[in-house]
Amino acid sequence: MKTGSVNGLPRPQTKMAKIGLWGASGSGKTSYLAALYVAVTQNGKWNIGGVDQESVDFLTEKTDTLTQQRRFPDKTEGIQNLSWNVMGETEEVVGGRFRRRVETVPLYFQLDMLDAAGQLFKGTTEEDATDGDILDFNDAGSGSGSGPEELIDQLASCDGIVYLFDPVRENKEGDEFRHVQWALQNIVHRASNEGRLIGRHLPHFLAVCITKLDDPKVFHTAYKRGYLTADPDDPHLFPRVREDKAEDLFRELGNLSPTRSALMVHNAINAAFLPDRVCYFATSSVGFYLARTSSRFRAANFQNVVPHPTQEREYTIRGDIHPINVLEPLLWLGEKTRQR
Ligand SMILES: Nc1nc2c(ncn2[C@@H]2O[C@H](COP(=O)(O)OP(=O)(O)OP(=O)(O)O)[C@@H](O)[C@H]2O)c(=O)[nH]1
Ligand SMILES: [Mg+2]
């Protein structure tokens, strides 16, 4: 991290934060990244740019997919490494003992993100997926550079992890704990071998994101159980879950799933990560629908994702996207890793 001033101007602070995305297949990882450009720019205080051509192309193509083509990105194959500069401002106390003052200083993060096929988080490759076998981890992905072993190596070397939990998928499949336990055990094993454990805990920061808040099942559960609120500063008054309530919602959703496996996920997270290194968010990559004629969210007409009129099991996005808590987990991770 660099501080100080250049020609009287505060010098940008840089921190390289390597962030991994973790989540089951279909949990919404690629859509989350696809919504990032809109999330960053709608915030008004931040901007984002690709560090290399692949990352520039990813942002432009995927933003176009969500906002112009109004569809979701294709299923991910293998592992894609992406690198973006997130540029904004932060407040910092400057000056000596008697002349302390708060100054706004530029803050740049480089986010090295990792987007992988969710299938890999089960310890299976695409070819193995058909017979549903869990691979012997030591044999997995050898030499391919895009197998489960590579993924665990990369996640273990991250400073922070965004873990996406899809309550809709969990309700249907009920296998979230199996996925999480597999990945977690292997990350702990790596960190332990490298002497990186802090006591019995991992050194990583973890942003737990409940995805698809706009989905009717998730939205209605959060609404009926009193988790929703609106930020008075938001001109559209979109519903959101307060940060300090998102963990309770996670447990509540876990309780509702037939296998209750998300409750075990919660316990596993508590066992593996330091309490002050974990934060919960309720997110939606596309957000709620806003009619062209209306400037405010309407609970009677909130669905932004609807079944495709002709293609079975495909979904289409009705209107503009309004990402919810897409940038916030990254800013939290950026801020936390910067403090270290
Ligand atoms: N309602 C709603 N559905 C979403 C959202 N994000 C993703 N989805 C749905 O979830 C599906 C899977 O999303 P992806 O982003 O491809 O999930 P992934 O985790 O990248 O999946 P893999 O690449 O297979 O690992 C999409 O095709 C959408 O149908 C969201 O914010 N809201
Ligand atoms: Mg994907």
C-alpha cells in the first residue's frame, strides 16, 4: 500500500486483493460478475476497468448479455481468471498529533477474481459429472490446469472469498453442505500444510452472499419474516436486507430447506473462519423490476426475471438491471484486506 502525496495531491492507495468466487453450479457466480460494471457505475463514486484484454472483454460482453440481450450468461467451463481495477475514494485521517483532519483520498483496488464452473466445487470435472462420482482429490484435474485441484489451490491462495449461496437451488437439491464441506476441508488442508492457519481458523475473509433475493420464493420468505427494509437514500426504494440481519436470514432459509443442509454450512463457516472475518449479504445480480412509467419499486410487480416465452427452462430479464449488494461485498473485502 502506498500513501503520501505527489505534487501536493494525495497519492492513490493501492492494494492487491485476490478474491475468489465460490458457489455451486448455477448459484449465480458469472451473473454476479456480469452485473459488476452496472453495480459499480450506478453507485456514482466508483469505476472499474479491466487489467488485461480478457477482463475488459468479459465486462463488456457480459454487461451486454444482461442489459441488452436481457438473458443470463452461459454456464462456465473450467476456470477463468479475471483482473480488474476498482477505482474510488475513501476517507482517511491525516496530519500530525495536533492537526488531525479527515481527507478524501483516492482508493484503487486490483481485484483478481476467479470464476470457475460450479461443478468443480464438488470435486468433479465436466466429464465426470454425468456419473456423479466424487473424484479422488489427488487425481483430480492433473495437468489440465482447470480441474478441482487447481481451483482449490487458487481459492486457498486468495485473500478473500465471495461465497454464493443460492437458496432456490438448495431447496431443490439439498446438497449445499456436501459441496461446502468438500471445498472447505481441502482449503483448510492446503492452508495447514502452508502454515497459514491462525490457530484453528483460515486466514481468509469471507463474504457470504445469499443470491437471487429477487426470486419470488426468496423475496416472499424475506418479506413475510420481516427482513426487508428500504434505504431512504435510494430514490427507487428497492427492498434490501440489512447487513446485520443477513446472517439470520441465511439460517432461516437453511431451516426451510428439506435437508436443512445450509444450517450445517453455517456451522462449518463458524468453525473454519474467524468471526470478524465473515460478513453476510443478501444479493441480487439483476435486482427488482422497475416499470418505465414508475420511479418507485412496486411490490405488486417486482419480478425482473420471468420464464422465456418460447424456450423451456430458460429465463429472460424483463427490464433494466438494478444489482443489489453486488459491489458491497467486494468493497468490504477490499477494505478488510487493506487493513491487514
Ligand atoms: N432471479 C435471479 N436468477 C438469477 C440471478 N443470477 C443468476 N440467476 C439464475 O441462475 C442461473 C445460473 O446463473 P450463473 O451465473 O450462470 O451461475 P454460475 O454459478 O456461474 O453457474 P456455473 O457456471 O454452472 O457454475 C441463471 O441462468 C439464472 O437463471 C439473479 O440475480 N436473480
Ligand atoms: Mg458460471
